[in-house]
Amino acid sequence: MGKAIVLTDSNFDEVINSGKPVLVDFWAEWCGPCKMIGPVVEELAGDYDGKAVIAKLNVDENPQTTAKFGVRSIPTLLVFKGGQVVDKQIGAVPKSVLNQKLAAQV
């Protein structure tokens, strides 16, 4: 079963250029809505195992990447394809919303 990959400033580019669609959850330990969406992100990692990469990036520990993508509110979820942002979701949403965004890229 797939598990969300932990991203950092140093491995970010390598992961988003993996050739598969990538969903990145920008989150922080102190963020309530982030804790709500965390289990959903992990479920998606299982659902899309082998088809897409599901990843999480702690904004407090990785300020470079957070700033590069202009993330000001968390959770922010970005969908990448071919290394480019193709979709964006700010705030906690039901799994079906994220599923739809990801399914459109697979």
C-alpha cells in the first residue's frame, strides 16, 4: 500500500519531475485543518499507488519551496504534472474533491 512521501526543499524538484502526476500537501504541525486532511492524503496515497505520487511538505521546515510556490494559507494542495502546477486547492476539502483533481491528471 502506498504512503505519502515526505518532501523537503532538497528532494522537491526530483519528486515533482518523476514523470507521474504529483499531489503535494503543504501543511504544518500547528494547523488544525491540516490534521483533518492528513488522513485523506494518506488514503489517496494508497488509492493511487503506482499511478501518482502523493507527498507532504512541512511548511515550517521547508521555507524555500513554500515561498517558491507562494503558499500563504495551509493546507494548500498543489497538483503537478510534468513538473508544472496544473491544479490547486486551498483549505480542507472532502476526499472526493481531491480525488477528482488527481483523477483528471492520471
